[in-house]
Amino acid sequence: APSLEKFRRDYRQPNYWVREVRLDIRIFDGTTTVEALLACELNGSVAEPGAALMLDGEDLKLESIELLADGAASRPVAEGPHGYQLTPDGMVINGLPRTPFTLKTRVSIEPEKNTHLSGLYFSGGMYCTQMEAEGFRRFTYFPDRPDVMSRYTQVRVEADRARCPVLLGNGNKTDEGICEHDTSRHFAVFDDPFAKPCYLFAVVAGKLGGIHDAFTTASGRKVQLAVFSEPENVDQLGHAMLSLKKAMRWDEERFGLEYDLDTYNIVAVSDFNMGAMENKGLNIFNTALTLARPDTATDSDYERIEGVIGHEYFHNWTGNRVTCRDWFQLTLKEGLTVFRDQEFSGDMGSAAVKRIEEVRILRARQFPEDGGPMAHPIRPESYIAMDNFYTATVYCKGAEVIRMYQTLLGREGFRKGMDLYFKRHDGSAVSCDDFRAAMADANGRDLTQFEEWYCQPGTPQVEVRSEWDAGAGAYTLTLRQRVGAGQAHIPEERRCGRPMLIPVVVGLLDRGTGREVVPSRVLELTEPEQSFRFGDLSAEPVPSLLRDFSAPVKLEYPYTDEDLAFLAAHDTDAFNRWEAAQSIASTLVKAQYAAEQPDECILPPTAAGAFRRILTDRDTEDLSLLAYALVLPTDSTIFETMAPPIDPVRLHVARRAVRKALGSALHNDFLQRYRELSPAPGEALVIDGPSVGKRRLRNVCLGYLAAARDDVAAELASAQFDEARARGCMTDKLAALSHLAEMPDRPQSAAALKAFYEDAAGDALVVNKWFSLQASADIPDVLPRVKALLEHPDFTLKNPNRLRSVVSVFAMNAPGFHDASGAGYELMSSLVLAVDKLNPQVASKLALCFSSWAKLDLGRQQVMKQQLLALRAQESSLSKDTFEVVSKMSKGV
């Protein structure tokens, strides 16, 4: 496998800029030709006249190469040291003129054989592209790097009229028609007036259906909107269109940012490695994040689609108009845009619920990444395969870093910083330092220390202690950041332990009344240890710490069980009410893990009382808040708070026992609330915030009631399945089936699984749900069942969505994956190797399932290490993506 590591410190501008690009793309069955004209100009700041031009290229068949300069006729470029030379990574050209010139290349590619799904490929009856991060080199020879920003002034796409009736490209369409040389073919020409890096280039050609609408911007311009998919899915596109229009209006109102082209197109693609792609004016989306209808998509699907549609639209300014200087700066566009989509989703629904969902994801995905062998700063220092750094750290932790700017500077100050950022850098490729400087300069703040958030890997740890002086009526909080503690697992040469600027938002509550006696205040922790004093208090308060999760840290404070129950009931910060309930639950599970019989749980009265108060709360209007407060922390979230060695199956058994005990102790309360929330006969199915909250809380109640897995549980889940099936409500239908799948010996289970599959009628996304809930089932024989799913005629390794619906889901199934025999590890290892031959990006993500090996109990460590060593032994045949992941995880094995 190629193993050339790239380092951020080695960044150097290219020898040549490409100022203008013209492309002629001709799609034929089996072969596509790409003719490229690149208007090149020497970059005199780094290169001398005659310097070599380096072009990236991969899996290309070069047919011709010519040079046009000084108005002379084009001349072929000869192969050799004074002309062009092909290299393993592309092409080097020497003997170039001193003045600006145009390079003309012609290559052929085979998109139908492109299983990497990077570059131009064929999917579900259409040709489409995915160029980020380094797919353009699989399309034509080019300096495939984000700091080369070019005008794509003429992009001509030609294809068969019958096979590809719809032709789409970036920018505005300037021409279209029937080809004179062959009337069975047609063409379209596109011009993008804005310079962009090649990773934002896109074309689509195929049989598409679509819906159309228009949006009038704040300045009065009319923008034509369209959302496309395979023709049979057109009736599932309405929510995506509505979400787009909401996002366009929100960005105008919140950040004063208008859309800048005449058209905006979205295309849903069934074979897609990522979630979606923000190509200028032509977004390409995974169908899973575009298609929705109440009988095929859950409430969570609807919420995700709205957020991701917003995310890709917001990239038009934070990523497209201002882009990254190099890929090490990826969080500059992704962290910022994730923050923007989070704010959008919060404004469209419940900000408190959205914040809880964000932190649940952060703790379940990013904290484990920060605590494992793949830990890296949000701005990585090195990489072998850039595709490996589209990570929870870059995206989710990166968004938390952006959020901290807003916490420190205030909403108005953050907007001032954004305005200055665009004023300075519109049309440029810049760095994270440029963004930080704009925030600092716009607000007159010294943010030098804040750079540590870009430099340091690992999750920072903060300890808090308190002191009450009754005589003075003063309460003191002492905050200590354990400098470098979150990096103890990282090789010493990669550690970076210095004090950070950590905003800790604090409020104080009266212990007797629950009244807030000190409202939220931002404490700026800049030293290893600092004390903050609060005066004029009549009694010792209860501290509400790290409100709204104001920094992505692990915070420790010696709360008593009574303190946590008090905060869960009275905290005026909605996030911290949820946080207190999570802390109670986490303590319960860890105590159960340590018990002699982890599968037999007796609930402490304080914990049962705290959960009963949440469940019986009739005052809180946002029922999603109650639902999330009742859901136990995930296995992976609790795992990250425990000291190794950890038995993951024992942990799962302990969590299951706590859930079952809560369901039993509060059975009548759960059942009463469940019935209250059940839809009345003939009640209309509505997808809005209150209705989603009702379904979410009702299904949490069902989960606790079904934990017993007895006759009553089976009947209740089966009745809900039938009712949801009749109403066409996927949310309730899937929730019911997930519990029935964990009672495989009951007749209702097999009948419901059969009915769900038949109802899908071949809808790929619904079939994915059918696969997923079986792969995630908490049952003893899940491993042989998963192996059977892999042999199912509807299963394929080539479609990432289908692959993930079984394989990725199984890797998160603790009893199956972590089976003490090692059979789960062996299965995943074999699948990594098989997928790596087809799609390295997906394979490298699958390999991450082995990243927790060092924290496991000794027996599992040994069997997991065997599989890591077996993968490492295949080094010479692994892709660079998978090689990088395996080599980092296997250090110390």
C-alpha cells in the first residue's frame, strides 16, 4: 500500500495556478472521454520560469496532450524528460513556456467499473460525480488540491438522449441541443461565474424525475430550484425542497448571506460514500438524506434531511465562496458549517432538543475517537489518505470549537467576526488561523490561546470543587484543567499539553426552592487552575456546571445522588436537566457492571424516584426533552467514562438489566403515559415538533415496557406495529418492530418481519431499515443471523447504504461483535478485506471497529489483536485508506 505521509508543516503553493477550465465530457456506454483545457499561469511567488507542472491523475487512460501558447497553433507534448512523464500519482510536465499557456489533455475513463464511487461513476441509472476530497484526479489530469481555484467557463456534457435525458452541471446553463453529428445524442453547456476548487465540480447525466420550485432572495432575485431522483422516488422529494427553502431564508436572516446563482439543483443518488456533497449549484445527496414520506421515513429521518439539506446549502458561503487552503484545514469549512446547520435546526425546531442530540452524538462517536489510536486534532498535522479525516473530530468537535467562539464573543460578536471573515476572504482559499484572526480582530479580543483547540488531540478534562463561606455569603468554584490528561494514550511525540482557553458556563440554584440565584455566567478558564467567587448569597447553592455543554470536555464534580435528582427536576438549563438524568443513569449502569450478578438489578429509591418524576412530568411542553432524559446513555458513552480493562458484553448486560429494572419498577407509569400518547382512532399523521415529541416519548415508554420480553411486551409491540402499519407511520412501525426482533421465538416477531419486508416493496431505504434492526438485535444468536443476512439476495457489498445497514450496525452490537470466541472480530476482519478491494473509503471506516482493543478485557484484547495483525499482514495489498487506519490502530499490538 502507498504509505507516503503528508504533513501540514510542508504546505507550499503550487508552481502554477489554473485560472480557467473548459471541459468537454462525452459519455458513452462503457467509456467516457474527458477533454480538458487548462489556462495555466506561473506562480511567481514560489516558482521560477520553466518550473515543472505537476498534475494528479489516477486510473486514467491518456489519449493526447497538447500545448497552446502565445497565440500559436497547438503542438503535441512529447513523452520524456523535456515533455510529460507519467508517475504513479499522475503526471509531471517540463519544458513549459515562460508566459501563460493552455494545456489540452484528453483521457478516457470507465465510470461503469468505478466501485470506489469517487470521480465519475454510474449509479442507479445515472452518471454522477463525487470529487471531494481527491476524486477529480480520477476524472482528468489536474492539480487536485483545494487552493487551486479556477473559473469553469465552459463545461459541455454530451450523452445519449434515451439513456440520459437529463444533463446537469455546476453554475448556469448557457446552451443545450441535439448533437449534429448524431441526433440520438444531446448536450448541455454550463458556466460557473465563481472560481472554485476542483473538488466542487459536478456533473450528472441520466434518467431522472424531479420537482421544481422557485425562491426569491432578499434582494429580489428569483432562483430556480429543483430536486431530482430516480423517477419512482419523486413523491418522496417534497420535504427536501421545503427544507432547502427554509435554509435559504434562514441564512439571509441570520447571517445576511444570499444565494448567488440563477439555479440550485439537488440530485439524490443511491450509491454514495458520504451523506451529501455541496458542489456549487449542484448538490449530490445520498438518497438516505433526501427521500422522505411518512410511511418510508422516521421522524429522525425527516430531521436529519432538514439538517443536511441546510448543511450543504450553507456551504455555498462557508466552503465554496471561502474554501480551504489545504485539506489539513478541513474543519474550517466543515466544523463551521456543522455549527451553522445545528443553529438552523435548533431555530426550526427545539434548540434544547437539538443541543442534546448533538452532545449525544459527540459522546457516542467523537469522544471514543479522541480516546483511541485514531485521535487527532480538529486540524490534523498529517495524513496518508485524506478520506480518513472526514471524522467526528473534524466535524462534530470542530463545530463545538466554533460554538465556543459564539459563547466567548456573544451572538452579535460572532456575527461581526463572520462578516469580517467574508469581507476579507471571499473568493479565497484560507486557513483556520484566518478565521480565528477575523473573530479576534472584529471583537478586539486576543484569541492566541484559543489556537490550542486546533492543535491538541484528546478530550480535555476539567475538575471542579466548591467552597461555601456562610459568614461571608460567598461561594467559590475552583476549576482545574488537567493539562494533557486527555492525551495520555497518545504517543509522546504527538502530545501537545498546554493550558487551553475553556469557556465554562455556570449558574447557581437555590437548594430549597430550585430558583436560579445566579444566572448563566461564562467563566473563562485559561490557567491550569483558577477560582471564581460568587457573593451576596443567603445559602449554599447547587452549581449547574458546563451549561448547554459550553465546551467539549469531560467535567468532574462530586455531585451527590440528591444533587443530581435535584438538578434533573429543577435546573433552569434544559441541557443540564438532561445531563443530570444521564449522570444518574450512568452511575446506575456502572454500579450494576461492578455487581456480582450484572444481569440482576435492584434500583436505589433515589434513582427510581428521579426517573418517575421525569416520566410523570405533565408541565414540560417539549416531550422530546422528557424522552431523551429517560433514555439511558449508550454503551459507547458509558464505556468512555470507565477505566480499562472493560468487558463490553458485561457492560451491555448491566445496561440491559438497569433498563429492565426501570421498566418493571415504573411499569404502571410507563403504561399510563404510553396510553395517553397513543393516537386516537382516525387521528391524522402530522410531522411537526409537538407530534414528533409525542411519538418519541411514547416509543421510549414502549421500549421500557418491552424490556421484559414477555407475553405482554410482545402483544403491546405487535399491536403498535399493526396500528402503525395501518396509519402509514414508519416511526412507530420501526420502533415496534425493533422490539419484536428481540423476541425471535414469539410468533408475532416472524410475522412482523415478514410484513415489514413485503411492505417495503423493494424500496431500498426501507429494506435497509429491515436489515439494520435485525443486525442490531440484542439476542444470543445474532452472529449467525447476521451471516445469513450477508447471504440474502438483497444484500450487496457494493452499495454503501446496504453494506452499512448490516455490517456497520453489527459492529456496534456489543454481544455479537464482542463475542468472547472472537468470531465477530473474525467476520469483520474478513469483510474489511473484501470491501477494501471494492471501495477503500468504506473499508477504512469499517476497520475502525477494532480501535477500542487497548481498553478491552485481556481475553478480548488478545483475539482482537490477532485480527489486527492479520490485517496488518496484508499491508502490501491494502489500499492506502485502510493501510493508514490499520497501521495506526496496530501500533503497540
